[in-house]
Amino acid sequence: MCTGWGVDGMVRGSSPHCARTGHPRRNLGHFGEGWATQYLERVLGWQVVERNWRCRAGEVDILAQNGRWLVMVEVRTRRWGGPELAVEAVGPRKRRQLARLVPYVQAVFGFSPPLRVDVVALDVAGRNVCQVHHIRNVPLADGPF
């Protein structure tokens, strides 16, 4: 059973963009990305540089500055009680896709700040975030993390 999880001052609910899409999975994704953005900024004190940054190789959900690090953040959101947890949704295929994005991000943002990839995985029930996994420095090669 989900008991809810949150941080004081964080918006509970969907972003304004969610109501416009009309698609449940997209709404869930927008909610998760908005929640993760607030978590990174308000709880961890990171600076979000870009959201939904796109290039030929794909999309980065969030690009954020964490001290000297530029961090590519992949956000995964799943409904609580579904067939898999959000953290299980970042398999080898997704990590290979993220690895293909690295040279594009470095070309645009420069090689100066060291770059890493994090995953923020959220399991939600309604507007409550039940479980959060923040995995830092995710290995982009095959295998478990």
C-alpha cells in the first residue's frame, strides 16, 4: 500500500502541460519530470539547465548542474502496484540509448564540466509519490546497476 512521500513545499499534482496532452502515459511522464525537477532543485539544490533537451540521438529528460558536474537525468515514472517498479524500467537498451546521447551533450555543453548520468525513478499512486530511487552515476554498459 502506498503511504505517500513528499517534501514540504513541493507541488503535488500534475504540471500545467499534463492537462493538455490527454494521454494517460504522457500525463504520468510529465508529472514525473515535473516532480523530479522540483526534487533536484528544492531538495538537492541543483540547477536545472534544460528539460526535454533533444538532438539527433534522442532526448534527455533533465540536464542539471550539480556542483562541477553536468548531469543527464533520466526520469522513469510508474504507477504503484503495476507489473514493474520504475527503477526496473531502465534496462540495458535504455542505458545504451543514454550512452549515444553523451557525445551530443558534450558537443553542445562542452567537455569542461564532467558529465554523468543519473536516474530518478518514481512509483506513484494518484498524486502521491510512493517510492523514489535516485541512482547516481548509472553505468551505461550492459549489466545491473
